[in-house]
Amino acid sequence: MIFTKLILAHLLGDFILQPNSWVLDKEKHKLKSKFLYIHVLIHIILSFIFLWNLELWWVAVLVGITHFIIDVAKLNFQTIKNKKNWFFIDQLLHLLVIAGVSFYFKEFSFEFFQNNDFLKIVMAALFLTVPASIFIKTLLSSWTPAPDTINNIQTESLSNAGKYIGILERLLVFTFILVNHWEGVGFMIAAKSVFRFSDLAQAKQRKLTEYVLIGTLLSFGMAVLTGILIK
């Protein structure tokens, strides 16, 4: 259970036991920040506690050293623009280190890549992200409302928000179907109706309302059909 124990130690050390003030101090002072070294020490201690085996002391030290190197790289290379990207890179690298240690003890393997059911689920999930968005956009291309119509009712909107909302809703619907909780699909439709269509109704733009409704039904329909086919 080395993988699980090290992941638990990482979650506690990186999120629960690291105040935001420490993060800000590290970003400001980098290698001169005392909290960087305290943070690494906490990871070593947590890893040692959860492993609770004197023979595995080197694993805790290895996790601490690699954590220090990864954090230093993040602090030196991240900027305001790429800060979000470096957060995910940082977490991925920590995860790879833990997976590597687990692989050394033959606890972690890649046999699931040879599992056909797993590959089918991955394939379906990938299809429901960007490919499905492109399919829906293409199908709706002949009905796309004029820009002035959209601007009249939509004063502010997050960049690419609709695209990511669609991806998330399809993945959630797909997950609900795989675990045999169809009521979750109904919850998703009801939730989106409350948040989305109330604004459209107030705007009194029938064409745009119909456009969004068709897009939503296509999105949910693709997710449902994909889930049924995989099952």
C-alpha cells in the first residue's frame, strides 16, 4: 500500500498543512524562504509516519528531495501567465515520483493498459471532450445566431466557458450511466435548465433559446448514447 500511503502524505503536506501564507512567501523569496524547507521537512516526516517502516527511510528522504527539486523548479519558472499550468505540472511530477517508487516495489503496474474495457472507457471519455464539441458545433453551424443577437443579451461571458461546460456535463452524464445512476442525468438536465434557460427566457430571444436547447440536447444525447454503447 505504498502508493496509497504516499498519496495520502502528499495530500496532507501539499494542501492541508501548507497555509496560503507559506505559498506566498515561497513565491516571493524562493530559495531564501524558510517555509520551503519546512514544507519539504513536513513531507519527509509525513511519508515516514505513513510508511512506518525503518527500512523504508530512504523512500521518505527520496520523496522529500524530489519534492524540493520540483518545487524549486516551479518557483523559478512560473510566472503570472503560466502559474496555472505550473500548478498542474508540479502535481503531475509529484505523482510520477510516487508512482515510480511504487513501481519499484512492484506495487504499481501498467497492466490496465492491456484491459479492453478500460481502453473502451478512455476512448469514449476522449470522444466526449473536444471531438464531441466539434461535432456539435458543426451540426449547429447553419443555425448559429448572428453576433449582434448574442451581444444584445450577453453582456459578459467567460472565455470558452460554454465549451468546457459542455465537456464537463458530457463526462458527468457518461459517468452516471456507467455506474447505473440514471437519476444523475436528470439532475444534470434540471440544474442546467435552471441556470441557463432562465436567463434566456428573461432575454426573450426565442431563436437563441432554441439554439442553446438544441445544443444541450445534442450534448446530452451524445453522452447518453456513448454510455449505452460502451455498456
